[in-house]
Amino acid sequence: MSEKVLYRKYRPQSFSEVLGQGHIVQALERAISAGNIAHAYLFAGTRGTGKTSLARIVAREIGTDDRDLHEIDAASNRGVDDVRALRDEVHTLPFASNYKVYIIDEVHMLTKEAFNALLKTLEEPPAHVVFILATTEKEKLPDTIVSRCQTHIFRKPTLEVLKQLVLRVARDEGYTLEPASADLIALLADGSFRDTHGILQKVLASSEDKKISVTEVEAITGAPSCVELVALLDAIAASDQDAALSAVRRLTTAGTDVRVILTLLLRLVRTVLMVREAPTLGAELLLELSEPEQGAARRHAKDSRARVNSKLLARLLQAYGSVGTTFTPELPLELALFDHFEQTS
């Protein structure tokens, strides 16, 4: 495998290579083709969704030379003096382009005084300057800043988009992944292209035969094994509280992140419900699971007692939202199980 970091190696270089943001790409392509270039853009969305990559593509598409492209990390250059220096710099003409482009990443990190200093420049920048502000926390920006920008909201890529990305990159690097392996990597990446590349790089670097099984992915990423996950679900379905809590204990003692446990358990319970209530969709979701999980999903979908039900799914979802808010990481999951067993006893 190439030693180059995958997210850099496979970073999109043109609009056609951008994944999962078709609504933004289409709008930008049309505007640039028509010569309608805004003086300030705001790219907002969760981490790893491609904001900076698309900002660079916009700069390239409007003909900006690398010497006229300036990237600023607002987390490190957040003070009023930094913005004042920028305000003075924008008035110099480009070296070799029609436009100088300033990409300000994590712009929400600027101080209140820095935002005030930036405001006038955003409102009336020189004709040769384009600002592209990027943020993961749009709600922290002053309304006066947002109102002066053309805003584009980045969506989290779907699991299918991330799965296809994993399969394509692995193939290009000379590796073969089981579909369930790609699904697990996509799920663990939690809607981030950058995290997807990072997890995949770790998995590929640890492979000896260039054939990646789901068991290898579990071992390398620290995800709970499908066997342990099925054992937990079986205990829940059998109303065996001791076995279920012991399974949670084994997983957390092994160092598995509780959020990951809940993510995979939610996926499995959702699949059970879909196989039971919406067989067509359920059949599609089964393909994303390992063989042991598929067997468990089919078995519990046919369970006449239906103890794996929508109420369980709701309790687990509530527990997921509470992870990180308690002194004991596994407590939200344990409370969800206590509540479920009380209601089904």
C-alpha cells in the first residue's frame, strides 16, 4: 500500500469526484459557469464531509493559482490582530490569477473582536478576492457574518456512499474486502470521509494477505465481534438480564467504546424489525451484516414473543444520546437494558 495518507491521496480534485454533496456541486457549477461568483461563501457541516476539499476545488475552478490560494486555520489565528493583517493583505493584487481565494477553516473559532474586524471586509471586499469560510458549528457564527455569505450546508454521506468509497479505494490499493467489512468500516466512520479513509488505512496496513474479513476489521478497529454482539442480542431476546449485562461487561472490559457497541446493536435491532415488518427493505439491510448477524436477525424476526421490538430500539437510541454524559460510560446502555427487562418481565 502506498505510504501516502489515503485521505490526501484520494481527496477529490474536481467537482465530478465530490461524493455525497450533489446539491452543492450542482449549484456551484452552474453559478461559476454563468460567471456568478460570490464574494463570500460559507461551507457548514459536520467534520470530514469535504468542506475544505470543495473549497479548494472552487478556487481551482475559478482559475486561482496556488500562489493566490491562502488557507487560514482560525483555531490558531483567531485574534483581532490576525484579521487586521488579513484585511490589509487582501488589497494586494493576485500574482497570476483573476482571484485571490482565502479559505478560513473552523471560522467559528474567531474571537468576537476578530469577527467585528472581518465584517467590513466581508461586506465590501476587493473585486479580486473570494472568501470561503468553513465551519462545523454554524450556530456559533454571528448573524452579521452569515448574512454576508452564500451559505451551503454539507450533508453527512450515507452509509452506502461510504461503503462504495471503501470498496473503491481498497480495490485501487490492491486489496479485497468482504461487503460486511466495508459496511462495518463505513458505519464506524460515522459520516466522515476523513475518518473512513483513516480507519481503512489502519485496516489495510495490518493485513497480511490483502483479503480483509469482517473479523479482521473487528480486531483492528476494536469493534465488538459479531459473535459477542449476537450473544448480547440473544440474551435480550431471552430476557436473560444477567447474561445481557455480563455481555456488556465483557465488551467494555475489552476496551470497546460504548458508543460503538450501541451503534452496532442499533443497526442489528433495526434490521430485525425491518425483516419482520418490511421484508423488502429488511432483505437489503441483511446484506450489510456478517453471517452470524444475518442468522440472528432472521431468527429474532420470526420470534413470536417479539421481545426485540421498537420499544427496545427506542430505549437503545435514547441510551446512545446519553453516552458521554455519565461517570460510567456503559451506564446508559445498562439503564436501557434494566428498563427493557422490567417492561418485558
